[in-house]
Amino acid sequence: MDNKVFAILKKITKEQKTELSAVSDLQDWLDLNEVDQVAFRITDDLAGASYELSNSIAAFENEIAKFETKYLDTQNFQEEDFKNRYIDGENALITYERLADELGVDVTQNEVYNQVKAQVGEIYPDFIDRLENAYIDAEAVIDELENINLDYITRN
């Protein structure tokens, strides 16, 4: 077979040999550098991942803004204030109960007394507990946000 190749090469002109050499160089380049569908897929995958991550970061930043707004809304709710209000409510109930006892009045028949009793007996303890837990949870989230390192990708 090599003899046939040499026989063909002897019969072709110098220009044809030059062209064959140039075509061979082109083929070598193509073999090493062809951009194929895999390269397009990889590039498209990166573009898609970039778009999705960008949207996720925007959504994350939006959630942080919502959290911050809600956190700031609760800054008027100081635990100690509610604990003091609770104690004041208990004292007001005791004072009213003593007065009602002296006057022979049934405290359970008074609507305001019943509302204060519900606030002090059930609502305030539940609210104070929830407020304390909400602050604990919020502070934990704030600590997590402070520890997030978004510089995951190093660039050359």
C-alpha cells in the first residue's frame, strides 16, 4: 500500500503536494481545536448556571431584606417591657380582686377584668415566650449571615 501512495505522490504536481500539505495542516488544527457540540453544551450549561445562581442570589437578598424589615419591626418589642407590663397586670388584677372582695362583687362578671385576666394569664406568657424564641432564632440567623462566605470561586 505504501508503494501505491508513493506512486500517487510521484504523479502529482508540486502545487498539488503543497495543497495536500496545507490541507493536512488544516486537518491537524481541526483535530486539535474543533469546537464541537460538547463545547457548546458546556458553555450553555455555564451560562444557564450563572443565570440560575444570579436569580437565586437576588431571591436570597430579597429574603434578607424581608427578614431585616421584620426584625426591625420587632425592635419596639422589648422583652423586659412586656415582662414589666405582665407584672403590672398581675398587680392590677390582685388590687381589683381585693377591692371586689371588699365590695362583694363577683370579679368574673366584669368584662374588663376577664380581658385583663386572659392577657395576664395566657396571652402575655405565651407572647413573651414567643418573643424570646423569635429573638434567639433571629440572632442565630444574623450570626449565620455574618459567617456566610460568598467568595466560593477563585479566579485565576
